[in-house]
Amino acid sequence: MFIADSLGLDFINSIATPVDTPVDWIADGDGLLRWLAQAQLVPPDVLDELKARATPGELDNAAGQARDLREWFRGFVRKHMGRPLTPRALKELEPLNRLLESDQAFSRIVAHRQKDGDDGHDGFVLERTRRWRSAETLLLPIGEAMARVVCEESFSDIKACEGPACTLMFADHTRARARRWCSMAICGNRAKQAAHRSRMKDRG
């Protein structure tokens, strides 16, 4: 369900009701790994390594922390969406800043290659990475994605889908800021069908 045009909002959408039954894509540790892989927030080799050396329950505990983080951020976004953030919101962001401050990220020089599978040398680049010491470090790239919502998105353009049973949120980047649905193929189509049935009923 990557429909939000913002990974931080897609994280909020990692629990949703796409049809009739709520689905939580990070209900356990394996779900968290799959979501991070699909979001391309953590390199695949790092995910494989952390899974291989995780202690029993460690990944499930990290998934529980991720769910708590998600619900905290959902509350923050819902409270402030529809209007610009003010400086007063900074105090509310302390939990996110505490997470970001725990990072052990660093930069290193690596060989640059022009294309995948090319062994030819094409100079060097500065690569930003981190020390993945435990399953809890998987929360760090999620925290960065959430921070980008706060710092780079206009909260005036953050919306909730107008579908009656839909819980999905998105950043409206359309030119006219007229987006109403998480997806025209899902909720937009349902709305069209409901409007059509209503018109037919009125005519009848």
C-alpha cells in the first residue's frame, strides 16, 4: 500500500482496510522486514544479516516498537494535517528526535560503478550508512522517513482518503491539490459506483 507519495505517510498506512478487514503489514518481525524491503529503506543484505543473528523474539519486539511509533505519528499527523505546522509542534516531536539521536550513522568512501554488475572503476563516492547493531536499529530509517514528512511536506497538503471506511493518508502533490482518494481504482471507483446507484435510485 505505497500510495501516499511520502514514505513516512506510507508507514502510517502499513495498517489499513483495503477491502473490509483490517490488515497490519508489520504485525510481526517478518512483516517488518518485508515492509522495509518493499520500502527500500534498508539494504537487503542488512535485512538478511539481522534476521540471521536475531535472538528469539527480537524482531517481533522491534515490530511492536514500530507499531507504537506508527500510532504515535498517526496521532501527530491527524492533529496537524490540513494546515501549516507551527513552531509549537516542535515539543510534540521529542519522541521522534530521541529516536534520531540514537543513530550511529557515518559516511565512508566507496567505489562508484556506472551500472549494476559493471566491475569497471568509475571513481569514488561518499556513501552514508550506519551500524546495524540490533533489530531496533531498523526503526532509524523509518524515523528519518517520518522526519522528512515533518520537514519537507506541507501539512496543508496532507489528507485522509474520503472513502467512508478507508484509513489511508497521503500527500496531495497534484497541481490543483484536488486529490480525494487513496486510489481511484479502489475508493474512487467505489465512490463513483455509489453515486451511480444513488442517481438510479432517485430516477426510479
